[in-house]
Amino acid sequence: MNKQEILSDYKNQEDKLLLAKVLDKIEFCKTRNKIENTDFLNLAEQDLVDKFLKRIKIKNYYFFGGAGEAERKVLILYPEKLTEEMARKNHSKIMGIIKIALPIELDEAYDHRRYLGAIMKLGIEREKIGDISVKRRGAEIVVKNEVQDFLIQNLKELTRFSSATIELDSIENLQQIEASKIELTEIIASLRLDNIVSSLARTSRNKAVEHLEQERVLLNFKTETKASKQIKVGDIITIRGKGRFEFKEISGNTRKGRFVIKVDKYI
């Protein structure tokens, strides 16, 4: 079966493009008999790729982002001659950490958005950047090896980092990743999944249902297509292209009986 036939069931063009790249990596892994990896994938992409690989019966793979709790991870494929344990010894050949240490006068001055914005300003593709762990005075940024030198050289040229210390470190030394979040208040008619997707994605109910039908929504890291699925406190909702959200609490009701809820958005 050729590539087009394997991908014929996937209607979304972004999904097809991603999976076509994965198929190329699988072929390279087999023909070159060496470890292959993708760029960083978000949670929805990881779920899509994982299901695809299970469907075509590929076993020698795993996802890695520097730490077990990482959100953004690369797909790592390894040949039959290797075990996963052997493959895991090669992470430093794939990615590293850029550590930014700010002076004391910039204590807690920058958030996740400021660090990511600086990288994007340099023209780096988002897919080359993994998780960004923001510290009190600085950050640890997981990056693919091919952009490390460029970032080290050019981040120092930005005004916001002119007084910072910027250095490269091994991925093995990555500290625990701390998620950055902002709290949102949403008003929804019911606790159905399509209602909260509509609210979080700032779109219509019909469009929210389309997102669900197109498998663009994950509930607790698993694809969910049922619009009437009831959400509960603690649920994690991921909407492709819109972000990841955690349903924190029901804080009240409006006069019309709508739910007022608190949601954390991961940034």
C-alpha cells in the first residue's frame, strides 16, 4: 500500500501533511537503519500520530520532550536492532536546553509569552521549540539541536536579554517543567463538551461540533468526538490551534441559569 492509500482516510490537510512526514521518517529509519525523529508535536498531534502508528502496526517508537511531564514532544523512531533503552541514550543528539539567567532587577519580569515571542521574533519555527520552563529570574527552553547555535548567538542581541546570561546545557540536566497558566472566566449554557469548546475557541456551537467531528478536540489527552459529553471539574480540554485548558471550578450561575466557570489556559 502506497502513502496516498494509507492516508486516504484522513480528510484534514494538516493531519495528512504531518502523517506523510511521519511515514517518511519511518522509511528513513528502515532504510538507513538509524534513529529518526520529528520536530516537536503538541498534545493533539501526539495523539493523532500515536493512533496512526498503532493503526499501521509500528512498535519501535516513543515520544520525548525532555521531561515526563513535558507537553511538547518529538516522535522518536528506532530500528529493529535497537531497544528503546538504547535509543533513549541518544537524546542529547536530538535536543538541548538554552538557559537564560536574568539579573536581579528583572526578577519575575518575563512570562512564557515574552520568551516565546523573543524566539519567534528571530524567525525560528515553533516546531523547533519544546516546552519553556519559566523560573523566577530566567527560563529553560528545550530546543532542537539544529537551532541551538543560532538562538544562543541571536538571543543575546535582543534588548530584553542584553543583560542576561545565556548558555547551552544538556537535555539530561533539565529541571522539572513548571507549566505557565492564566485563569479565564467563561459563561456556558451547559456542561456539554460542545458548549465549552465553543466558548474556549470563541466560535459558534456548529463550528465547535465540526472541531469535534474532525477529531480536533482532546478530553484528558484522548480524542473525543461526542458533542454531548459532560465535562467535570479537573478535566483537561485540548483544542487544536487554540490551546490546552483545565476546568477548575463552577463559581456560580447567571440569572438565566448559565454556568459561570473558571478555566486555566496553559500558555
